[in-house]
Amino acid sequence: MEHKTKDLSYLGFENVGNIYWNLPTTALYEQSIRRREGLLAHLGPLVVRTGQYTGRSPKDKFLVEDAHNEGKIWWGEVNQPITTEKYEMLRNRILAYLQGRDLYVQDLYACADENYRLSLRVITESAWHALFARNMFIVEKDWDKLDNFRSDYTMIHVPHFRAIPELDSTRSDVFVILNFERKEILIGGSSYAGEMKKAVFTVLNYLLPLQGVLSMHCSANQGEDPNDVALFFGLSGTGKTTLSIESSRTLIGDDEHGWSPNGIFNFEGGCYAKLIRISNKTEPEIFETTRRFGTIIENVAIDLKTRRIDLDDDNLTENTRGAFPISHLPNASITGTASHPNVIFFLTADAFGVLPPISRLTPDQAIYYFLLGYTAKVAGTERGVKEPSATFSTCFGAPFMVHSPVIYAEMLGERIREKNVQVWLINTGWTGGPYGLGHRIDLPYTRAMIRAVLEGRLDGVNFETDPIFRLSIPVSVPDVPNEVLKPKQTWQEGKLYDEKSRELIEKFHRAFKEFETKVDAEVKNSGPYRFN
């Protein structure tokens, strides 16, 4: 499978070892096991460990600041600048490090809609990371096209190379650096594979809005009616994958999509699902992928005698993951495209336990909550996160947004109004009390609420307005106890609920302050009432 006629000298690679071009899944398995990168588990998945880092390192992401992106970047804590000189210095050290080493190259695509397709060449020192890229992105199966492949962007992935902060102007030995002028991505210092997919997502968040396409951190599915399309926005751990993988609906994609004038399209060709404590009973479709050849399982315990995995074991991390081609799911879309959505769900894991489990939003409220992006960082998803904590991640994906959040919000608002889209806020977090006192809202109840919306069973239901949050709450939902719909009724101490509500609302207003002068008054006043 080695293509000796190909080389990487045009990128500056010299004196490297073997270059393995576009190996299929079976060959990458062989390479991974031969190189002791992973273990073959019962029924076929490849089990790997990512070492020290079992989640993303968002504070180690940098964008090269140059004339190409002047005035286009939302600089700050999320998007940190690095100079071209520092980038080139680090890049040259990487090229020196790779001399004599074997490399794995995968030529892939991002974006199911060919009108916006991005050609991506992934170059990595690790066979299992090459397989991860092959699982996550769109595979070209025509060898003639692969022989003539020309990439729009190149990713150079060196998980075992460490940056030197004093020399490279990085924050730590981990780095994810995007260079929009060179059209290149450098990733190193961490074996956590999620850095690869989110780096490409960040590139698309830069490129697509400039082409009039809204890039979104959301999953999507479709009913039998082609016009019955739903989007699920939310950070990792809030339920995007779990709630969008529904046996009665076709999955378009589980994490990242674009919304163009033609409809929506998946950015990827695979899924990257959280696996901790899933079961055949609660999440059968995802569970079955952990028993399939081709699936990569990250940081899950494995019995070395029986080679069976334990999905309940969190000794390594809460952020155990499975990466698999979307075709592993029985109800996956073949095209990865769909029409315009008619329903949008904002998923938030409320660690305070005061938000209702379901509420309907006006278009102005939708923009407000989209910009706010309230949720809880779930344990293990990012470095240093040990337990859920309240956070505000604008656009439900701040670590990956490149332009000002207002740009994405305005694009979303225009589409919601133009297409008359229903928007719902779904709390998949805590009830009966905050984290530590209450418990996560039962998944069957959340599923029942989602189904009720999608089946139109709430169209004739009466709604009540929450006097503090100003959210419109249905008085009943089929298959859900009425008391579950009103958070205060699930708490033993109403006074404590009021205190936590006040605390969260103060956080809302502080978090939204940076947007108050950038949005219409109707949006600004769509949040909860202020306390005097």
C-alpha cells in the first residue's frame, strides 16, 4: 500500500522513514498493533490510551496573526495570537524531529456538501491517529482521485513532540496552531485525538461564514418527511450524540454542521461519542459500535485476559470516547445532507438545577441563549475539569469560534426568522437540587420531551411563563410527570432554589454584558429579570 512515487518534500519533509499513504482500516489496525499503539478488543474495536491528556487543551490553541486575517479574528482568551516567526521556528523543529520516522498520510474531505468541501491531508507519526482521521472525516474511495489529490489544508500531527514554552511562546508543551495563510495546522504534545477533529472544525468556522454559510456545533437528524429536520446544539457531554441518535430518525451527523442556502450538511464522516457508563439498554446504537471492527475506543479499561472492555470504569477519565465511521450506525444518512431545519434544540447541562427541563424560546430569546451558551463543563472533557462546573461558552462552542460570536448569532437569527424555525431550550443537567444535591434529569424523560416536540404533540398544549427566567414552559408533556417540568417543585427546600436561581441569574447578566452593546434591545431584554 506504500506509494513510493509520492513524497512530502513539497512541505519541507526530508529524510523521513516509510510514508504510508491512505492505508485502509485493516492495514492501519495491523500497523497500530505491530507498533504497540493499541490492543484488539473482543469483537474487534481497537483500544488505545492517550496518556497524560484525556481531554482537549483549549488554552493551548493559537492562531497565527498576519495580514491575511487582519480584522477577522475574535482575539482574546479563546483565540490567542502567535507570530509567523514563532510558527516557522516550531515547524522547522518538527520537521527535524520527524527525520527518520515513519509517517502515515490520509487524504480526506470535510463537508458533505461538495459546494463547500475542504480537501484535507493529515500527516501523523501514529497509525491509530491516522485511523482516527479516517474514521472522523470523509473518505475518498476512488484511487485515481487519491493519486491526484490536492489538499486545501494540511495537518501535521506529532503527538509525541513537545513544545518548549520559553522558546515557542506556547503556554505548555501542548500546542494546536492554525495558520490560515499557509493553510496548515500543527498539533503536538497531546495524544488526545479530539484535538484533530476540533482543529478542522475551527478552520471551517473561519472559512464558511465568509462564504455565507453558518457553521454550527450541533448534531442533526431527520424524520421520514424530508422537511422534518432537527438540530441539537450543545457542548460535549450535553447529549448531542445521545439525543440525535434515535432509531426512528435518520442521523445526519452527531457534532458539526453547516447551514447553507441549500440546507444543512455534515462536516464529518464519523462520530466521536462519549462512552462512560453507556449500556445496551440506555444507548443501544452507540453501545453496538463498541463491539465493531473499525471503532477506536479511547481510555476505556480492558481486561487483558478476556480482552473485554468495561464501559463503567472511569479510573482513567470520565471522558472515555469511541470514534467510528457514521456508517456503523443503522440509521445514518448516506449523503450527510438535509433540507433546512424546522426545529432547533439548545442543550444545556444546568449544574445549578434551576432551569426547566424544556422551554420554548422566541427568536430574540434564541439569540440571547445562543450568545450566552450556558452549560456545565462535564468532567474530563477538558484538561483539569474534574466535576461539572457552570460555564458560558458562546455559540455553544466558544473554543472553536474564530469570528465574533455576534456574526454567528446574527446568521442564526436570520435563518430562524426566515424559515420560521421553532427553538427549544432543553436542560439535560440537574434537577431536585444543584450538582452534589440533586441528580441528572432522567434520560427517558428528556427523550420523551424531544419526541413530543418533533411529533407536534405540544402544539395544542398550554404554556406558562416562568416569573424569573421568562421562559415559556409547557404545563404537560406526554410520558413526563408534571412536577418534573417545574424545577422548584423537585427541590426539598424552596428557599435554596430561590438562592441558586438568583446566583445563576447574576452569572447570566455578567456573562452577557460583553454583548449588550452589540445586539438589539429586544435580544438584550430576553434574558431573566435582574434582581435589585
